Amino acid sequence: MITLVAGTLVLIILSYVFWPKKGLLAIFKGSSINSKREKIEDALKHLYDCEYNSNRCSMDSLAGNLSVSRESAADIISEMQKMSLIELSDDKLKLSDEGRSYALRIIRTHRLWEKYLAEETSVNESEWHTSAEEMEHILSNQEADQLAADIGNPLFDPHGDPIPSSNGKMPERKGILLTELSEGQFANVLHIEDEPPALYAQIIAEGIYAGQQIRLIEKNNERIKFEANGEVKVLAPIIAANISVKHISDNEKLIKSFNRLSDLKVGQSGTIIGISKAIRGTQRRRLLDLGMVPGTNVSAEIQSLGGDPTGYRIRGATIAIRKNHANHVFIKEIESRQ
């Protein structure tokens, strides 16, 4: 009986370890293979970024980007050579046609997922990139194509980066760096670089987003000072260099003298002229559903004891809206009730 029980336990343990596809050994091998594939895909993205930005790519730059040793980087390069994904010449790495196509598929999935999170969910902006870093290795080409169709086949992600098409064509990205803008000039923000994460976090903390109109006030070697949404922003040049803009002429300028919904005091009213592009997805749809569309009259009716939220009268209903959302609703013609 003891022998029978012991033998059964041994069989169960062996099955648990060696069972095809579902055993511990299969899971470990699958995890190892997936990790290796993800490293290769991350390497392809880095090489494509180098080519796209006309930067030199080497083993050292690859090791730094992937946060691995030179030995590990060498192994990844060797594996990519075996797969005919790269070409190596004078210590310079270059994508092959097949490697470039593979890289574009990964980039497409990453940017589509960020666009999906921005437009269809309430996921915080600071989490878009991290989530997309995971999903780019999971979604198949067919799933990426379906995702693109579901969100309207967008050309750019929420940071302003172009999204490759299913056949590998990349929309052209134009513009200049914020640091290249002249003092007094107006511009629209075209693109915000989301790497490295520390610099990106500082940019979004300042409330800067793609599509925003700005005016450069001052620039020198120590700071870049500009106006955006009626507020003065100051960034270090190294951070401002991660923002691309498009200079606009005088006749393209938006109305400068706008106010925010949060500027209304109880008893004051105004007319909505728009919602900031920083408000996306479910939050934007909620504000629109509440009647916050251009041309709508709105008035501040009541305020909580703490000052937030405020009750606004919109289309016959009083709606409580917090200041962080009211800051992104633009109004004009503030009037006080008699």
C-alpha cells in the first residue's frame, strides 16, 4: 500500500514537471523563449529608432538601451544575425529589410495600444507606455489590425508619434524642437518623447500634451519659458528638447483671452468654447455627455465647503465637477448675474 501510494505520488510529481505544454518544464522553457523573443523585439525597436533619428547604433548603445551587459547584447546581436534581421558592418548595426519590417510591426502594436488606452479608457497617461511595452509582445498582427480598425485606423498615437500602417508605411513626422523656437513665436505641440520615463513624467506633470498651443516667452542655456493654456511653464532645455512643435503664423493663433470653467465664481456665467485635448477617452465623453459642447452657456451655482467640487448649471441641470476637470474646459464672455 505504501509502495502504491509512493509510486502514485512520484507519477503525479513527474507529470506536474514534464507534462507537455502545461508542465513546469514546458512553462519554464516557454518563459525563457518568450523572454529571448522580447529582448530581440526590444532590440529591433532600438535599432529602428536609431535609423529613424539618424543616430549611430552599436553594441554599447544596444546594451545601454536594454539594460544588459555587453555579453548579453552580443548574444542578442548574434541571434538576430542568424535570423537575418540585422547586418553588421564596422561595428555599426543596421536593420535588414526583414528586420525593419519586424520592428515596424512591434512599433505599430505599441502605438496602437497607447492610442486605445488614451481614447477608449480612463487609464492614467503615465501608465500608457508601460502597458504598451507589455502588449507589443503579446498581440498578434491580426489582433493589432482589428484593434486599429476598432479605433478608426489612427495615424498618430497620443504622444504625436506616427503609427505604421499594416503594410509598414510610416506617416511623416514634421516639426522642430521646442528649443529651436524663437522667442515670441506661437506653435502647436506635435510630439512628446515618452522615453526616458523620468523626463516624460516631468513633461506630463506640467500639463503639456500633443495638440496644445504655446507661445515661447524666453529661452537660454538654463531654461525654456513659455505660455500654455494661460499658464507660464518653465522647463530645463534637456527636457524641452523632448518636445517637438510646429510653428504657426499669426492668422492661425487661437483666441488668447480665454478663461477656464474653474475661473467662474458663484454667480458668474460664461460660454463654452472647447475642451482641452488633454482630456481624452471616457473622461472627455463624460464631459460631452454632460452638455459641455462649444456654444453652451454655463454658470457656477454652488460650491462645496472645501471649494471643490463646484456645482455648475448646464442645460437646466446642476452638475458637480471637480477643479482638475474644470481646468480643462475653456470659456469666454464671463458675466456676473444682476
